[in-house]
Amino acid sequence: MGSFKRIAAAVAVAASMCLVNVARADDLEKIQSAGKLSVAMSGVFPPFSFVDDNNKVVGFDVDIASEIARRLKVEPEIITTQWDGIIAGLVTKRYDTIIGSMTINEERKKAVDFVGPYYRSGIGVFVKKGSSSTKLSDLDGKTVGATLGEVSEKWARDQNKFDLRTYKGLPELMLELNSGRVDAIVSDDVPVIVAIHKSGAAIEQIKDSSLPKYDIGIAIRKENPELAAAMQKALDDMMADGTYEAIAKKWIGMDIRN
């Protein structure tokens, strides 16, 4: 999922901050001193992060973030924010990390460092059951929905053959497809598959082996090797002792490491 339009600005801010704070302490020290790890995510990406009936942010990413914080011996602080400005918020120190199903790519690596990957996902294209569109080429010139700022939105835009509409998150995408206001939606495949199974929605995936797969990582500010090492160890230990698999099966129904 960080707006590509804002990444260049985030890089510039990061560079200026590094020049000013050459001798600054690693973020791990600050997190431990504060006793909390502030974690950003969208909050509109079920089952990874979403608001439940008790108005609480829950999901796979929330549980992963909380477990990492516990292993760092601090408390988690979950912050929801608009996805298209989430990297800029990290660079300008509004929070300590992004654990929000963010795809690792070279453009984002210019602005932030990544821990992980902590799972793999891919772009999925979905239509209503019974649609006349059964393959990707059938969608040429059709109306396609995507979440603003996600890698899937950039992929759809780069195809230059859809009438692309952008939305805030997966729930809105599903509503638009179910209502017939878009012919198809493009998104990370795992959350849509889970949503279909849970809701029984009459939606099906267009299978195409050419669609890309991605590593999903945890973003932190650059120049923080101690924090990166500590978070990577926490993640590795979770995967080794069964905690990660339990969280994945709770929210996804399967292990999604590969």
C-alpha cells in the first residue's frame, strides 16, 4: 500500500534531517526511553487493520505490531492515518514505524528502511460473479477501482488502459464493486480473498500469472541500525516460536509468509 507522489518530498525531508542530526541517537533508544512504540497503519484494510464494533483498531498488523512492541519491552501505540501521506508522517517523526502492509520497493527505499519482509502478497483483480470480463484484456476501457496510494493503484495506472477511480480503502472498493459502480477492483489479493470468504460476496478473482507478487515490510526511518536489528530479531523469533503463525491463522486463516 504511501503515495508515490509524496515520496520525493519525504526523501528531501529525510535528507535535511540527517544533515542537522548527524550525531542523533538511534530511534531504539528513544523508543525504550519513552516506553512505547508508535505504529502507523491505515485502519481501513481488513483483515490487516480495521475498526471493529467496539471502535477499536484490530487486525493482523495490529497484533504483529503489538507483539513486536512486547518483545522490545515497550507498549504499542496504534495510530491510523491516510495511506497516501503515511511515509511523510514517518519521516517527520509523527510515529516510530509503519506496520501497515507496505510493499517494499526501490522508490520507498529512498525514503525509509525496511525490516522484514513479514509476508508476501500480490496484486489481485476482482469482478462480480457472472461478469463478462473473465480475463485481464476484457477490462480494457472498463471502470476499475483501486485504493489511493497503494502499489495496486500505481500498477493499474501504469497499464494505461482502465478508466481508473480511486478510493480510501478496501471496504469502499467492495461496496463499489457490489453496487456495480465499477466493473472491477484492483487490490492486494489476500485481504480481498478473506473478505469474500467472510461475507459470501458474489465476487471472483481473475486469474493471471503475469500479475506481480511483492514482499511486504515494516518501515522505519533511515539511519537506525539498532532499531532495525531489534525489530528484525523480534520478527524472526515470532516466526520461529509459532507466534507469527498463530496470528496469521487467527486473521487470515493461513500462514502468509510465502
